[in-house]
Amino acid sequence: MIYKSVQTNQTGILLSILRIHSPGDLTFSCDPFFNSGSMYGHVIPYPEHCFDVNPIHPRAFEGNALNINLASKSIKSIILDPPFLISKSRFTMADKYSAYESKTEMIETFKGMIDEAYRVLKENGLLVVKVQDCVNNRRRFFSSLFIKNYAISKGFNIIDEIILYTQNRINTKTQTGKYGTRSHHSFFIVFRKKKSRSEYMISKK
């Protein structure tokens, strides 16, 4: 079966990742940004460990992705779907998905969740991060690039990436195209926690 690098359904993307990179597993071990669990689409079983800062689903327990209530090196896989917006004001998208008040808060969250994922994952464990680039102070912030660079610096290898394309987007004050192209896609970046490291830096001569 061929799994495409650009897809239009996030449940299908999760199925692709599981079948390619975690064969034999029906779902992920942990989801600390569980929210309503809609990402699993009533197709993929919910993870064994589901957490959220403000749980709205009976399957999820109160918990923080920066301090997961799990032992070190105890799980095989984890999926992270953090907020992707920066806004001090409230509007439709921020109300629905929540938002950071500053770029600094976003960066510290990204760092903390990756550090914690590294702690709880077993060797060769799988980390999946869903992320969308955003606009902050009239400049595009490439959240996906930051996450890749930071995860690599902490000891993860990038092993795959799938793009989620969404044709219809809700208009927001920061995503209107005024400061660049308007995002119609998110990234599902797949990492492996491995002792053997791939070399990503280009040497300067």
C-alpha cells in the first residue's frame, strides 16, 4: 500500500504513521493534548494514557504535557498536538483551539513538551508532533522548523513528515494573507528516539 506525503484527513495520517512506523500497534501510548479525541475519528482506539490541562472528554485525565504523570522510559509512542496560535485577544479560532499569549510562551511550551516526551519514551520510541506555522507581530513564525531543530538537539531523529491539507480555513486576524501566504496545511512530524544519530548539519568549508 502507498501512503501519500500529503493527505486531507488527520485520522488517515495517524493510521499511515502507525502502519509504517509502529506496525502491530493499533494506537499510540500517550496523548497529553487529548481535547475531545476527535483526531482518532472513531477509527483508531484512544491511547492508554490520555491527558489534558482542562479535560472535556471522560477518557482524559487532568495532566500537563510538560509534566506527564508517567515513569521515565515507560512508553513506546506519544503524540503531541499543542495549540498553534499566538493571540492576547479572543476570537473564533483562539476560543476553539486555545492560544498562547506570546511567542515566548509558545517556544517554552514546545521545548518543555519535547523534553518530557524524550523522558517518558523508551529507546527507539516514536514521537509524533502536529504543528502549524503561524504569524506573530506581522512576521511568520515557522513553528515546524523550530520543533524539528529543537527535537534533533535533544536526541531525536526525524524519520517522516506528512502534510495535512485543509481546503477551507476560518478567517483570523493573523492568517488573512496580509503578512504572507495563508496557511492551508499542518505538519505531522515523526521522530524516533535513537542512540544512533543521523547527521543533519551541513558542514561549512
